[in-house]
Amino acid sequence: MFSATFPQTFSLQSQFEKLALTPNCKSNLVWKSCTTYIYVSKQKNGGKKIMDKIEQQYFNATHDCIQKEVDKAISKIEMLGFQVDKDKQYITDNYYELSKDGNLIRYYTDLAQADDTLTELVKTRHRLEKQLTSPYFARIDFTADGQTENDQIYIGLGTINDKDKIYVYDWRAPISSMYYDFEPGRAFYYVDRKATAGKLTLKRQYKIENGILKSYFDTNLTIQDEILQDILSKNTSSKMKQIVSTIQKEQNKIVRTEEFDHMVIQGVAGSGKTSIALHRAAYLLYRHRKTLKSNDILIISPNNVFSGYISDVLPELGEDNLVETTFAQIASAELKKTLQSREEMLDELATNPKQEELDEISFKSSFEYLDELLKFLKGDLADTFTPQTLNFVTAVDEEGHVKEQITFPEEQTRKLFFDTFKGHTISERINKIAWQYAMVFTTSRHYNKEQNKGLKERFVKLLYNFLPINDIDKVFEIFLTRMGLKTPKSERVAYMDKGALMLIKYYLYGFKHDFSAKYLIIDEMQDFTPVDLYMFKKIWNCPSILLGDKNQCIEKCLPDNYMKTVAEMWGGEFTELKKTYRSTKQIANFAYDMLGLKDIEYVNRDGDKPKLINTKDDNIANAIIDIIESDCGEYEHIAVICKCKKEAKALGKLLKGKLNFKYIEEPEDYNNRILLTTCATAKGIEFDAVIIPYANQENYNNSLDKNILYVASTRALHKLFFISTSQTTKFINHIEKA
């Protein structure tokens, strides 16, 4: 028997020579044959316990169990699919008879239930097939107080069980939370707020690829740096991936919390904000699976490209994708107008920045602006309501004289509007008064429900006539004039104005569309104004999570306490994430120095320092090609991030025919290896390498430009390059020249 010292992280390889052996280790590797390795862990009493053989046997048993479940799912899908097709054909062939007998609805109901069952089976099969390649990623051993035996808990994407034996626990299960939250020692978990405490005696992590157990190791931390760095050092893909095996303690707290209905998360670039939100959605779907479905959760995304980027995460976790929309889509549906997109606004600012416009944007992004608008709507606008006495003749004699009439005195209407319903919007006040007046006719004239509804609508129209100005656009113009701001000159709604117009419409008329949801996710919240956020709060009265980074707001500089103020307005718990998992420490430090940010943490992953390449204008295309060919050969996603569309289009003409690139406009465009885009479009997405062209002083010289450079720089995972064709911008003076 041959023995040798072995490192803390070991590998089950088919060739002994491939193992990197190091001295001074507390473990031994015992070699029995050319293909079998047994990991031996020394115990304090000097005894030895064979580990890897047991682990391999458990892995094999789990794999076999999953395969059986896959086979069962396939069989059920085939049988049920055949039956569904048969039932559909039967309904088609016997439609007239079924309609005549009154059985059609019952058949359609049964068919819909079978279709739902088939959909769930397909989802289960998809999840099981993913677990065939990687059944689990961790194990914890836990002894509950009062028990003598250790429970071995293997943790994976979903539960795997055979009869009474649970092979793998879903990562969202209450007992699995101890893997994320505790080091070996005292630990506990909650089930329906009831704690189970005990001792965590083991935390083990596994590297499993393509259905093969490659390696495993024991650790005191949630995710050991070595494995985390290995995962983070890999190339990015065209879609965001699930991160259940690498969720950190501070992230897990947000994912699983049941304590707060509303949360506001401030997280530095690369802190995993979007991943946290999506994994929280998956957790809620698991935790409340009887009452919550994927289409009950709404995510407000920055744009369609970002929506496409995150579209694989929930399916990877065995859940359907959430309902996604943008604020622009919502506002367009309500206002029935074309809207300027955020990308268009930023493009105009970057191309031709004017201090007056930047100052206006800054003011419209303030809580002061929201306060002034609410004060105007609740005060000055509401005060213009001037009611008159309403007389309704209900009966006349033979000569045409009034015999009976119902009168609503001006003072009565005034009292209802200004006193009784004072705390409501104008729309709510008018509708409540109209309903009350309609009910007078209902009781005195014995109207039916439908007649009453029509009468109420007639009263609504009459009462709106008592507002001298009730046109949404005109009301907005009056408010802007009072605030000393320019009034719109275009029919298209400016990006910064859609929230205010929505608020005015909400206050004046309410909304026509149903925006119901049971849980709300707002991503990149720093890009929304306080007016926008106030509207979200009014539209969706449900639990929520808002995520953003005040330092990634391009068009203005937000105050340090901005996110906390939003949390106070929203009534949410504020949490700050200061650790980035995206970029190498060299890129992270460079980006944070650009804004003078302090106290930012990062995974200690080494890489090349950002580089500056100086060239001439007519050689910039060749400089980009040289960078890609010489420094980015192994990378799958490389982005050339420009300041604005005009710059990107001009650069695209220079690169055309020389480089196979794609300009990002639609989600599917992201699948290309080399991408040409703008900072506004790339925000929220990450790339293996980022190249920022025209990093010249004349191109990047104000605060908006500095924000663009910061956001573009923080998109890079492994390498970051700047190209300057004249004097280099002062914002990257701390860079290393190539």
C-alpha cells in the first residue's frame, strides 16, 4: 500500500500522477489500485474512517434514484400526452353532441387540468435531468438536540427521494438554510417559526461535472474561497445562471427572510442583486407553492435586453419565468402616448450635455419634486373644484310642471368633496360622491343594479365638469410653469416626465388597467425617480423587494442616504451589500478608485490590471482587433462599450468587414461573442472582457461621463481595456499604460 500526504482540497482522478500532493496536511491518500482512490480523514483518537468510497456509493445510489425518477417522468409524460391528444380529438369529433348534452365545459375543464399536470411533469423532468449531471453540491451533518444520531443532509436543486429515504434536500428547504448560515458548531433552522437547534458537525462541498463526482472537501466557511474563485474565474455565458451552490450568508438572509414584507437593497456592482431577487422568487414559490405561482410575481426590468439575459435563471431552478415588464410599457398603456426610452435620454445627454438639462433632471429626481407635485395635486388642483347645485326632475304633471325632483345642493357636494372624502384622490372623491348620489335614485326610484351603474357614470361626468381644468397634459404644464420648469414641446413623453404624468392621471382619473401582483421585484431602482417609485407603491399593494446601486445612476449623482430615504418612503427594511463577486480585485479597485468609493469588499481573485492603449483615430479599429486577438482569445463574451449610440454606430462602420461583431438591440443579439453596445444598454449585464474606446479627455470630462466610465468598467469580469486617441481622460489617470 502506498500512502502520501494530500492537500485539503483533493480530487478523485483516474490517474494518481494528476494529483497535486503537498506536505504538512492532516489527510492521507491511500492508493489501492490504478483507478481507485480512498480519501482517509484522521480522527482525534488516531483512528481512520474511509470517506470517498462511501461518498462514491452514495453518489451512485442518488444518481440511480434520479434516473429512475426521470424514466418515470418520461413514461408519465408519454402516457398523459397520448391521452391529452386523444381527448382533444374526441372533443373535436363530438363537439356538437357534447355542446348539446351540456358536457363540453366538463370535458374542457378536465382537459385543462390534464394539460396543467403535463406541464408540471415536463418541468419536473427538466429539473431531474439537470440533477442527473449534478445531483447535489453540498452536505451538512446535523445532530438535533436530544438526538444521538447525525442526520446527513445532501443539498441540491430539488428534492430527490425514494419511498421513505430522502437522498437530496431542496436548497430552499428550511433545514438546508444551515449550510448557508452556519459554520460547524451550534446551529438551528426554522419550520413555521419553530426552531430546531443542535450541532452542525460537518460542512462538505462537491465538484460534480457531467454526472461524475470530481472532488469534495470539508470547510468551515459557507463557500471556500478556492471553489468560489474557481467558479468566478470561468467565462460568462449568454444568460445569467443560477447560483444556489455559491449563495453567501448575507445573500441567503435576503433570499429567505419571512420577517419583512418590503426590502430595499443597496448593493455595489457585482454583489449579486439580480441573482438574489430571482432566487428569492424561487424560494417564495417553494415556500408558498399552494398560494403563489410564477405569474403572481412581477419583475420591473430595465429593458428587453436585460430581460432576455436573466430569462434562464428560474427555469434552471425548476420554476417558470416571472411576469416581466418595464415602467415604459406600463406608462405607455395608461397614457396612450409614445415615450422616450431611458437609453434615448442618456444618448441625448451623452451626445450633447447641457447643464440646464442636467439640473432639471436632478430636480425631477429629487424627493422635493415629488413633494411639490403631491402638494399641488392635493392642494391647488383639488381646490379648483367648484360644485353647483344639481336638480333632477323625476316627475311632471299633465301640463309639464315639475311635480317631483331630487336636488343635490352645491354645499352638500362641496362638503362631501372637501371634508368627508378629503383624504382621497380627486378620482376617488368624485366616484364616491357619484355612487352616493346614484344610490339616492336607486332607493327612491327602485332602479336595478345595471341602471344604478349607468347612473353613477353619468354623475361622474357631471362632477368632473366642476373641475375647470381636468386635462392631464394641461395640469402638468401648469405645474411645471409654477415650478419654473420648461413645458414639453413634443407629443412624445420625455423619460423624466412619465412618472409625473402617471401620478397626475392616477390622482385625477385612476387607472383603467389591472396591474395586480402578489410579489413585486424592482431592479435597477436607482434609475427610477421618487415620483416613479411613489407610483409603484400606489399601483402594487403587495410585498416587494427593490434593488439598486446609487453609484450606478448615470444621469445624476444621488446623495449617500438616497436608498435609505427610499426605504423609509417604501416602508421597507434597508440592507447594504458591500462585497462584489464579479470583477477581479484589480478591476474592482480601479473602478472604485474612479469614484473614490471606500470600504468595498471583493473576492480575492487576481487578474491583470486594466490597461490603456494609445493609438490614432484612424487606427482604433485595428487596436480593438489586436486586443481581442492577443488578450481575449479564450473569452466567450467580449463587449466594446461606447459612450452613446452615435459613437457605437460610427465605430461599427470602421469595424465592419474586419471583425465579426453584433450590435446589441434585441435579447438574442447577446449570443454573439463580440458585442458592440452602449453603457446604457449594457448596464446590469456582465462580460468576460470589456473594451472602452475613445477614452479621451474631450469625450469624458464631466460627472455624467465619469458615471458612464464607472458603470462600463464594472461590467468586466476578467479584463478591462481603454483606448485613447488623444489626451486621456482625467478619470483614469490611475491606470497602467500598455
